[in-house]
Amino acid sequence: MTCSDTEEFVSALSDGQPIPHDCAEHIAQCANCQELLKDFSLMAGQLRSFASLARSEAVPQRAWAKPGGNVTEWWTKGWRMMRIPRVVVATLALIILGLGSKLALIQARAHSQGSVLALDVQLGDNEHPAPCVLSVVDAKRKTCGALTQVQGVSLAYDISFLRQEGERVLLGIRSEYPPNFEGLTPEDVKTMPETQKWFTPGDTLPLDIAGGTKVAVTGQWLDHMPAFLGPNDTVDPAAGELRIISPVILQNGKVAQDFKGMSAIASKPGLAIQLYWPGGGMFSFSPIALQGAVVAKVEMNRISFIEGGQSYQVVTALPVSRTSRIWVLHDASYSTGKPNTQIGTQPVSEMH
């Protein structure tokens, strides 16, 4: 349910008419719709006020009887009793036009703002911008970040929503070239130096982050938290692309680890995807053969292989690759010494 779906019911609600239950729920929770309802109520009150002030005769005291019969006929009689000078009719017309313009502006702002800020982060000369989706209402989703490769160098960055003033938002940007790329945790990110920048959705925000890397941030408002499909925004993987989106690891038919909401995409040759969780070790998935690796079968969104006498299956949210097989290298003894799971890309040439 969106603002455009409930727009026609806001006016009906201000007139005291019943509306569908789902529309009422949306209006009750939506700040934009409540503001529109407030303006409708204000307009109706002003119209009644001007009509009363402009009467040329006193209105006698009377007790309003409960109308019976046809409702349309009752309203017709009511309008016949009201006498309004022509100058007031013209004034009321101007008021309606003015309020109509105000409501049009409110409606335009409702479509240009939302509760979610969807950013595209262009890092250096990387082919695809990295998505960064921030919620301005959910404290758990007010930050995004990545461990990535820029011009062959490992880079960690984090972007946070800090506050909003009118059309613009204040973003906190942290970044560095971490000495221990694989062991980096969210707690480590908080110690990175922070730069704060104002950003207006629809504009382009140029940044210089760690090591002088050039970054261009663009973005727009959304009214929902979108599902992430990857840089190329398609269900079908690109040629040579390997991607693991929100994977669940099954070991001997039982769930060993759920990487809910975590994703990695290897869109360039020579990149592998690594999954790590405490107790499970490091799994490296590569489109090219690795020394000591086993061959895995790829079927749409499933990766199946046997390693160390154990049967594994990786189930992902989207198709993994256009190829029917990849290689998996498992280091069961690997440990970061920290309780967090990790997923990211790593050049095959740097793997040991």
C-alpha cells in the first residue's frame, strides 16, 4: 500500500466517510498522508468559517434534527438556505485555488521523499556502482559498508545516515585500507576516521576517501526497503560473473550457517568469493581451478559439493553463475578469533 493508492481516500476520510481497512492503516502510519488529511480538514474548516462570516443575515438559533430519508435531498435543502454574497464566492474560489496549489506541492514532496535512501557508490573506475541502502527510521539499517577491491587494493568503507534537514541528509563516511582485511569487524569500522557530508538526493556528491580514491555518490528516496539484486540489477548472472546472495549453508542436509542479508559478487576475472563463520572455517568459491580445491556442481541457485567426507549445499537467493561447475577450497582450521561471520571477494592470486 502506497500514498498514491490511498490518495483518493484521504479526502473521503476528512468528510467522515468510511474507507477500506488497509487504506486506514496506511494513513494512520504515514506522515505524508496525515499531513494531507490535516490540510483537507483545514480547508473544510476555512470554507465553513468564511461562509459564516460573510452571511448578510443573522442565523437563528435552532436545534438540528436528525435528518431522515434521502441524504442527497437533505444536503440540497441545506445549500438552498445559505446566502453568500458574490464577492465572498470569488474569495472562496481564490482560497480553494491556493490550498489546491499547496496540496499539489505536498503531493509532489511525498513522491520525492521516503523512509529509505537508496545510494549508488561509484568507487574509482569500478565498472558497477555499489548499492548502499539506508533507512531513516530503522536504527538497525542506518548504515552500510563494504570490503572491496579498488585498483587492486583492499578498501573498507562505511556510510551512515546521521540526520535529515528538509530535502538534504547528513552522511557519515568512514574508510581506510585495512592492514588485516580478512579480520575486519563492524567494531573495527567504528574506529575509522569519519568525514561528515551533506547530500541532497538527486544530486551527485563527490568524495575523496582513503588513499585519495575518487568516489561519486548519487541516490534517491524510496518508500520501501528494496530487495538487493546486485550491481547489474538482473536475475540472470553476467558472463563470467560469480555471485552468492544471502546464502544458507547446509552440511549433511542440516543448516550449518545462515548468511541472511549478506552478499558478495565477483564480477571481474580472477576474483573468488569467501565465506567464513566461527567453527566452520573459510570456504573459497572460485570460477577457476585452485590447488587443493574440489569441484562443485552449480544448478541455478544451488552449489553442491563433497569435501572432507561431508556433503555440502549452498542455497542462494539468486542464480550463482552461468557455468555448471566452480571450485571450492575449504580451510577448516581458519579462524579470525572473532565471533562474526564474513562474506566478501578476494583475488585468487592473493589466496594461499
